[in-house]
Amino acid sequence: MTHPDMATPALRPSAQRRTRVKICGVMRVEDALAAVEAGADAIGIILVPDTPRYMGGQPVEVERIASSLPPLVALVAVVRKVRDLPERVRPLFHAVQYYAGTADNSRSSRMQRIRVIRSAADATPEVLSSCDAVLLDAHDPDRLGGIGKQADWEFARELVTAGNKPVILAGGLNPLNVGEAVRQVRPFAVDTSSGVEARPGVKDPEKLRRFIAAVQEADLGLSCTQPEEGHGQ
């Protein structure tokens, strides 16, 4: 298992022009390994009950996934609130991604804190001051994440330009549109789940490779055309 302190830098800003990639909704060791082989920087495990790809009832499998990851690959817990992160698996994670409330520093001091926002109304000073990064996802009144809907790229670009926090772009990203998302938004990282699946909960190795290749190609093009511009910081 990777030590948390060795992987958290993958979620911090960098002067280099490289968009990080998080593959979320991983439910199997083989999918985690396929994502890493394709070039993923982070793996997301869903711990929100009553949602697709929920792993809260499978702590042994979560432990197996964590143990399979090489050094410098971050494991991210996805929860509704930070306090919902189960104690048994808490030490396995390098970062916590949460949908509501603010992070309690005393409980998450060893983890990077990623706050999900879905509109400008979510990006309050209190929210931004209590997290290390923000993840912009599409809004759905009934479901949290993994819904395949595109987020508001214009708002995402505004967040990047503001430079308050590193911005992770999610929401309907797949191998066909992620390159354009990187070129338009210039996020610190991109996040996908259903966009690289063969079927719900099962990742497609070829889609993983194509997704990350598209991100790398977009980064290369931007490096050649805009060497002076910042990168989502």
C-alpha cells in the first residue's frame, strides 16, 4: 500500500503543463491496475450509500485495491460528508472528496480535501477556504456523480482563472471530449467514471488508454502554442 504522504503531491498545483487524471468509481483491483497502467494519477472509490459503484460494504476489496497501487498514485475516498468516511478504511486514503459541508481539519489533516461544487452558489468563501481543491461536476437534483452529464465548462474556466484553488473538472468526460475540455478549461485535473466503462462498475482498458492519451495530446498542443500561460493555479 502506498503511504499517504507519498501520494498527496499528485493533487497539488504544479508549474508544469500536465493535466492530472483521476479515474473514479473503481470497484475492482484489475480496473485500478488498468487505470494506473494507462497513466492515471489517482483512483476514486465511491463510499456514498445508495449510489452506483458504492464500495462501502466491501472494505476488504477496498483494502485490496489500496494494496495494489504503486507509489505516487493517490487513492481518493468519495463521500457525502467528510465525517462519513468509515474508520476502518480511512487510513488507506490520501484524499477525501466530499459533496456537502466543510472539512473538519482535525479529522482530515493527513488527507487532501476536495470539495465538489456544481454551481457558483456552492463556491462560497467558507467552502473554498476549507478545502485544498475543488471538483466541478454536473448538477443533478437526484443523483451525486457518475451520471454522464457535462459540467458547465464556462464556469469551470472562471474558477481556473480566479486561481483560488486547483480545479478538477468532472461531468460527462470521455475519450472523445476530454481533449477539448482540457484545451478550453485548462483544469489542474480531469475526472471520469462512466466515460471509461464497458458497463456500470467495470472499466474498459481501451477507453482508459484513449482517455489519458487524449489528455496528454491536448497538453502537448497547449505546451507548443501557449508556453507562458499558467495552469489552473
